[in-house]
Amino acid sequence: MPVRTLIRGARRRLGMSQSELGLRSGIAGSSLSQIESGQRVPTLDTVERLLSSIGHRLIAIPTTRADVATAAAAIADSERDGRPDDAFRHFIQVSDNLAAEHGDVRFALALVEPEPTGVKHWDAALAALVEYRMREEGLPLPAWAESADRRLKRSWTINAGTYVVPVDREQVPPEFLSRGVLVDAVTLASV
């Protein structure tokens, strides 16, 4: 996960401003702003100081695969840039990433709450995907994935192009169906 995503996400989840985090950590607000925007790459000591000042800790997990929070940031960037087909590709890639890992590593890839993508249906789809992949291995569900904010009022069909291909609801995993996200299980199969 990029440092900027990690720091910004942790700060925002706590409802804290950059100024507040700067005061707590002793890192100048201007430096923090540059870190969060990706204009500056902090040292490991700086990252640890920022995180520890808000009760977080940096850990290493034995994989090089991107986690759900990183995928959510990529989906948000794709949507903001008007590239929904890329957003779909990032979604499928994180699905494959989760499927490729097992046990605690799979759980670790889903543990950090992703920032909102700016598009509610992707937020719901990511929560559904996490529940789907956690249940495959009998793993606990991270609390963020259970949020009512990650459920749609009207159904939405995941698609990769301009045209929406109808999905047979009988083929939609219950974790997706319960959130109003329509995607058949075959689309989620890692190849």
C-alpha cells in the first residue's frame, strides 16, 4: 500500500485533520500534506512516528500483492479519470489477489478499511468481495465490510464496458446479492 494511502486513510478514519496529526506527531503540516499527496516520500521513521501518534502500527505481511485499500484508491483514480473499464480491472485484480492468498495473509490484505472510492457501487462491491473471499476460508470479516454504507438501495451490475450484460441472480454469490451488487461467480473465478 502506498504510504500516502496508508497515512491519509488512517487519519481520515479517525476524523482528524492534517493539522491535528501534525501536532500529535511533531511532523510539520506542510510535510504531511506533501506526503499525503505523494509529492514527498517519507523515511520509515517518519511513517512510524505518524502512525504511532494515532495508535497505529506498521507491519509487514509476506506477500507483494496489493491489498483492498490500494485497489480502492486505484478504482477511485480510474473513475475520476473517466476510465470505468480500468476500475473493473482493478476490482478483478484485487479479487485474484485475495483468491491467491490464504489464511492470515488473505485476511491481512482486507484488514485496512479502504477510503471511499467516490462511487457507492464500487464501495459496496469491495465489501461484498471481501466477505466472499473471507467466507471461502472461514475467516472473520473486517468490521468495515459490514457497514450499512456499503450496501446499495438499487441493484447495480458490474460490467467492463459500455454495455451492461444481464446477470442471472441465481448465479450471483449471496455476499454480493445482499449488497445490491450483481456479478456472477464465474466473473470472480481466478484463472
